Amino acid sequence: HILPILKSNCSPCHFPGGKVFDEYPFDSYETVAGLGLKLNTRLKGKEKDVVVRWVQSGKTEQSTAPR
């Protein structure tokens, strides 16, 4: 649930070939989980709510976002 949200809102910059991919690769669970709520700067509405709930739930790599 989280990766499609990030791909639609954070591409191309945080994905392969993007200008900040080397520093903040959003195809890496460790990067996204490590940023926590800081990665919500461009997210709005329902998508932001999904990511916030995922982060607050303990954000495991195998877990899916709460609905």
C-alpha cells in the first residue's frame, strides 16, 4: 500500500535515476521507515493518512498499511 503512494508522489526524484535517489532511495524500506513522518511533506489527504497510520503502527517491512 505504501510503495504505490510513494511512487505516485515522489517520482522521479526518490527512485532510480532521480536527483536525490542516492541519498534518499524510496524503494528502500530502511530509508522510508527511517524517515517516518518526515516523508509526508508532499502527501495530502487520504494518501497522507495511510502513510501516517503505517508509520504509527510500527511500520514493519511485511506489514500492509491500515485501512
